[in-house]
Amino acid sequence: MSRMRNPRFFFFSLLKWASQVSLETQIKPLNPQTFEIESHLPRTLTPRRFSTVNPGEKLSVKTRIENQRKAQAAMLDYFYITRGLQYLVAESMSKNAPLFNDNLLQKLDCDTSTDDADADVSLSITRFLRFHPINEFEPFFESLGLKPSEYSHLLPSDKMFLNEDAFLLENYNTFWIYGVGLKQMGKIFKEAREVFGYETGVLAKKIKAFEDLGLSKSFVSRIIVCSPSVLVGDMNVEVAKALEILKTIGVGFDWVSENLSEEEDESYDWRSMHRVLSLLRDLFLNDSELCELLKKHPRLVFEDSGEWTLFLAGFLTKLGSSKSDLSSFFLNFPGIEVKKCVVNLRNCFVFLNKIKMECDEIGKIFRDHSSWLGACSLKKPRTLLDRLNVGTKRLCQVIQENPEVMKKWTMGLKVQPLPPTGEEETSRLMKTQFLINLGYEENSEEMERAVKKFRGRGSELQQRFDFLVSLGLNEKDVRNMVNAFPQILCQASELLEAKINYIVNELGYPFSIFVTFPSCLVFTLQRMKLRLGMIPFMEGKAKTKAISSLLGCSDQHFVSHYVNRQPDGPKHWEDLKKQILYE
């Protein structure tokens, strides 16, 4: 115990200070005029400073450490002797609130460079607190390990002293007696603040309810610290249900205690954990199998309180997995985080859906290969399509024949292009011949660039070309059209026919419009119907605008120039959009 905790020392220090003041008064007689003037000055104009160094002078590290130690002793005396707090609480607040003590020292500007430094620091704090009461909840919360940003909104607006909140201190003592540390109490306060407001005996009763389940004191303490929410409401019932399942399948409480984490950012929802255990027990008829599974992969229960495991089971069920499929999957579960497994399976599903694989085929692949798919991090779909240098139809066929080929397409591995087939080679020859007929020189750079632009099989390109000619267009005109806009032939013949019928038969434009404005066939049919459908409602010059202007401009330009400037234009525009949407 420090000297400042001794009342006798405090008394003699006070006498020493009084004698020094008396001695200074005798040596320097008071000037009546000066005294008269100073007595009329406001107290705020003559502040007393308890400093032995000049303002702005930097203190050494040793001096700061000494000041902190003496400040802790002085604060202990204040909280314990002056404020009458329990010694346990007072000691914790004085020693475990360094930020609060440092801020107090900065206000006092104290130093220990003189012989009376000990008294100087102590008296400075004592005098300061005599006229400046502090909010005792600040050092109290900091002693629990909370940062100012975490407890600033928790400070009561109608209280300054801890003794005003009797239930807070009572529940604090209950936790301390039960073996819960200060930092652990801080975690409880952040996650279940209402616990510290329980009336007398309520908290002790809730804790005893866990002991009545046959749990040891240390195990109950660990459950409370790892999941403070168990003290709120009837969550103890969920704990009992989960532990009963574990006990039935032969898993001991020691296993639970080992896998519970006391990290600040980790907390457990026993209701969710009970749901996971119930699901797994429903999947496994053999308790010994389930016991071995949990001991091998405790993450299934404890990672995010089993939320990812529930999501995983639901995801596989939607893809058609049966109970036996799920039990087989969990028995062969990869040794990775459950969340990572879910992400990998999701990415695989996105990839297969991206290449337009049938839903039944996707479900079959997941039912038979989900165990190793969950451990594989596939590259992004676009990257794979570019690296494999193959179309989606061929890619689906390759995966269906041998799903394990996807193991070669994971992150970190170099993806090799798939070998060409005879059908692909034939298609390339037909595409080359088609481009030669369009006027491209064989084996030239222009030919290579054109091969990439003209997507689709060679037979399909020739078929679409012939279809345009069959409509009555000159073959030379069609050749010029597709040379200028190769995207025209990247569409199915049915789509080309629908666009041409709309422009020629419904709007009444001649076929020559496609020669002068071939890019109109590149725009979507929906864009055509929406924009060209506004022509009957236009007035003035807008009605005579070329369709190239109407289709080629941006959406913002079209609305501002051809919709908003027409009578009832916005209304007709919205009606068209609704009509096209429901077609």
C-alpha cells in the first residue's frame, strides 16, 4: 500500500503544506492595497497552477511513468476513501484506466522533478477533484477494457457517480465472485448491456440455472463469456437443448469448452447451434459417426454458430441433394472453413450457369462431386472461357463427360486451352471459306481479325447471309453490310427476321433502309420498338428524323430531345415501356 493510502501520511502532508503557506505569509507581509485589489478580482483571473515545470516543457519518459504511478495511487485514495467505493472497484478503476489518468495529468501539468513531487501530484489531483467532480462511469468502463468510442454513448445522462447505479455494482460483484475477469465483463457489457441492470438476485439466479444442468463453475463461466446473450431471456433453454444432443451422441463438455473462443469479435448463438446439431443428428442415424464428424470438423457447429452449415445444407438441398447425399457430403467434408466451402460451391454454380448448362445436369454434378468442389476455388467464368478458347456448348459437354476436369481450372494453376475437335476444325474451314467469299485475303491479318469478329459456326454464318439475300437484298449490298457490321451475322436468323419484319412490315420502311443504315440490325428489338414507336407521337422536325439518329443516340439524349419536348411525350413513353415489358 502506497503512502498516500495511509491516512496518517495524508494528515502530516496537509500539515506540512499548511506550515509552508504560513511561513510564506510571515516572510512576505501582505500589502493592504494589494490585498484590497486582489480580493475584488474574480477567481477565474488568478488560477492556481500545481506545476513544477514551465508550460510546454516536455517530460521525460521516466517522469511520465512516475506521474502515472502516483496518479494511480491518488485516484485509488479518491475512489476508495473519498467516494467510498469498494476497494476492488476503486483499485480496478485507478489501475486500468490509463487514458482517463493521462487526461487528468495533462490538465494538472504535474511533474516529479522536486523533492515534494509526490505530494505535489497527490495534492493537485485532490484539489482538482474537490472542485471538479468527474464522471465515474468513464474510468469504470475503461477499466472493463472498453475504448472511449465504445462507451461514450453508454454514459448515463442523469448520473455521474457509480453509487447512483446500485444494480451496476451489484452485478459487477456477482460476475467477479464467479470468476469473470474485467475484460470479459467488458465484452458482456457490449453484447448484453441489460444484464448489468438486473435487480438484486436475478443474475445469480440465471447463473445458478446453468449449474443446475450439472455444469461446472468454470464451464458456466466460459459459456457466459463466449456468449453473453445466454443471460438474456430464456436462452439458457437453448443451451440446455444443444448440450443434451452433444451428451447423447457422446461428446463431452470439455470438447465444447475447447472450441469456444473468447475473442472480442466472436460470440455464439446457441439457438442456431441447436438447429445445426438437430439437422446433423437427423442426417446421421449412427451417433458414433456424428460424434467422429464433430470432433474432426468442429467448425460445422462453432463457425458463426453454425449459420454457414445451415446455409450449405439448404443450398445443396435446392440442387436436389437427398439426406443420404448430404450425410455423404459431410462425412467427406474438406478440411477448410465452412464459409470458404460455401463460396467455392457458389462460384462453381455461377460458372456452370454462366456456360448455360441445364439445371438437371448442374444438380447431378453437385450431388456426385460436391465434396471436392467445395475445396476448389475456380477461376472466374470469363477468364476460363478466354483461356480454354472454347464455346459454351463444347465446354458443357467436356464437364459432363468428366466433371473432375474442373480441378485443373482452380486459382493458382495455369489453364491450358482445350484441344480442338474435328467438328471445330470443319467449322473453322467453313468460316474461312465464307470470309474469302466476302473478299478477305486468305492467311492475312485482316482474315485473322475477321475470324474473331464473326462469331458462330461457319455453316450458320453462310445460312444467315443467304437469308438476308433471300429477302430481296442484293448480294453485293449484303456483303457490304456484314463487312461494315459483322455483328449482324452474330444473331440467329429468327431474330434477324423479327427485326426486318418490324421495320418493313409494321413501320413501312423499304428494304433499302438496311443498305443505307445497316447498323439498325445491330440494336435490340426492344430498343427498336421503344424508340421508333414514339414516332407517331412526335411533331415538327423530330418526326422526320432518320432512324439512325433515333436509334443511335444515348438514352438521356433521346428522352430530353424526343420525349420531353413532345406534348404528353413522357406519358406515351411510359406507356410504351409497359407495353413492351409485358409482350
